[in-house]
Amino acid sequence: MDNKNSIHQITALEEQNTIIKKLRHVKIQVIRCLLFILPAINWSLPNWATDPWLSEPVVNGLMLGEAYTCVYQSIRNICG
């Protein structure tokens, strides 16, 4: 009886850990999308090259943040 209970607890913990990992992945993906949305809007405007909505340092900073987040997400996926 005690062995079955232990196995059930281990299985429940493993399932909980899997759900936590999936939620972390989704949260990181949302952050990546949020970092990319403003530069995407900026680049979609008709005069983005001559009359940009966002300054170049802002766009570059957001894209750098997105790149760092992408690398972090990849490392988390590899390491578990």
C-alpha cells in the first residue's frame, strides 16, 4: 500500500513538473512576442525608413532583448 502511494506521488510530481515547464515555455514565448510587436508595427508603416515611429536605438534594444530571450528559451529547452 505504501509503495503504491509513493509511486502515485512521484507520478503526480512528474506531471506537475511537466506542466510547470510548459507554462514557463509559454510565458517566455509571450515575452518574445511582446518584445517584437513594436518593431514589427514600426516596420509595417509606409514611411518606416524615412520617418520611423520608433528611434533606431529603441528598435535595436527591443530586438536585442528578443534575441536574448530567444537564446534563454533555447537553453531552457535543452537543459530541461
